[in-house]
Amino acid sequence: MLKGCGITDLDAAGFKEAVNAAKKSDVVILVIGGTSMSLSGQGWGELASEGGYPTCGEGYDRTELTPPGIQPELIKAIYKQVDPSS
């Protein structure tokens, strides 16, 4: 399992490794999305001091479906590796 980027990351440092793995794979399972304070606890205590914060859930409604951080760019980078003939 590779981590191309974190939930709210703005750093694409993990993209190269994720894209290379996608190139070598028959199937890619790309997990994206946000994090809820009530489900994962991000935004509380130590995680808040490390920059973790909720991106969805009660009190954190979203007005768009675009994932947070640099996730949309990771999706595009992985998608470019898809062979439409397969």
C-alpha cells in the first residue's frame, strides 16, 4: 500500500511512487476523501497541533465534492496511467 498524499496535504512528493505503482498494476484502488472529527478524531489534541483538521461531517459541511488538499491532482496523475484499450 502506498500513500500518494495525505488528506489535506499540498505536497506531491508521494506522487512519483504512486504513479509508478499504478503503471505496473492491472488494477488500482485509489482511496480518497475527507476526515470527520466525530469518526477519526482528527482536529482534536495532538492532531490539531500537527495540522490535522476535519474536512467533513457535522458542522463541517462542504459546498463541493472536490476532495481536499492535492488529492484531485493525484487522481489525475493516476488516471493518466490508464490504458483505454484494456
